[in-house]
Amino acid sequence: MLYQTVTLQRVNHVMVVTINYPMNDKGGMARLSDELAELSTEAAWDEEVRVIIITGAGEKSFSMEGCLNGEISGTNEEQEIKFLSLAESIAKLDRPVIAAIHGDAIGQGLELALACDIRVAAETSRFGLPHIRKGLIPWDGGTQRLSRMVGRGKALEMILTGETIDVQEALRMGLVNRVVPAGELMKVVMEIAQEIASRGPIAIRYAKEAIYKGMDMTLEQGLHLEAGLYLLLHTTEDRTKGIQAFREKKASPFEGR
């Protein structure tokens, strides 16, 4: 597929997805939604892709406040909202996804970042869900993912006031994992991605599954899930090769089998 709103780059086992320009109109958002869904399907079938980085070509690529001016047609609201979702296809990926945020993450852009597993931001970044100022609420997962990430109180404060917070506040509340100088952002993110990609890909996917699914279970159920996935790893070739490499003090040649 020839992508219009994003560009793709492969660096070993890492797929870098770059949003080409700010998405502040309904047509652009529709194309971006469709293309994110397409590349997510592509990545899910590609065993060589072990980590995905989502970033933007400029400081405004995650700033999607302008899209709040759009209106749902009213003819088929549920399908239209689903179609325009950016976060849904990213959240469903079983591979780790890292958001590299150069500037502001506003509106649906922040909801996209919330669907990623790790968020690394530049020192000048700001974050906000200003929907309430237009009589709306976040609809692409913002009310659910933000509250799970930073707690109910902070999520309520951000969403009900529509305020924008700076990157240091985002770091304190757990909204971002790391803050780095803008010039070092992609270098740091790529180092994190390569570190993850060097580990056993099956173990990485199972760990992500255990964490996310376990959050919706009781502790007892979550422990059973964890144990089951751990036992499954013992049936893989990667586990055998990993043990052998550890004994021989060599790098583990994980192949995802």
C-alpha cells in the first residue's frame, strides 16, 4: 500500500512510523485512521517487526486539537467514530509500541499516544484533552486509558478542565516515561526499541499480554494467566536457545520460534 499520511522505515527489527503532517481536518484524519489500521495489519503479520515507533515529522504531528471542530454526520455515528479512530488499531498490536513525541500531544493526538506502550517526550512537549471546552468528551480511548495510566483523580482534573500540562507534570503523573532534549529524542527512542527488539519476541508479546489482560482480572486470575503464558514459553525454541546462550555467555539468537 502506498501511504499518504505516514512514512515507514525499517531499522533491523524496528518499524518507524512517521506521521507526515498535522491532521486537523476530517479528510486527513480519515486517511490517517485507514493507513494506521493497514500498517498495523501489516506489522502483525510480519515476524521481522518486533517493535514499532510512532513519531511525527514536526512538532505539531501529535497536536490534533483542530479535529475537534469536525462534526459527526448523524447518519451512522458509531461506524463513523470507529472509522476515524487512530488509537484502536495501535492498541490491538501485540508488539511493543513506543511514541516519540517531539512537541505537543493534544486532543486525539494524545489519545493516539495513550494507546502506545511507552511514551518518550521532548522537553518542550505539552499534553491536553481539551474536548470539554467544545462541549465534547474524549472518544478515542482518552477517558479510559488516561484514568488507568495516571489514576482517576488526575484524569478527571485534565479532562474536566481541558487544561494543558507541561512535560514535567506529565512525567510526574506517569503520563510519559522519559523526558529528553529534543535533539536526542529519536536517538533515545531507537536505543530503547533496539534493546527491546534484542530480547525474545515471544516473551515480549506474552509479557505485554499478561500486563494488559491482567489489569481487567482479579489478582488470582491474573496470576493464572501469567503462569500459563510462562509455561507456554517453555515449549519454544527461543527458550532453549536462550538458556544455552546464557550458559555460554553469548548473545541470545532469538528468532521468535
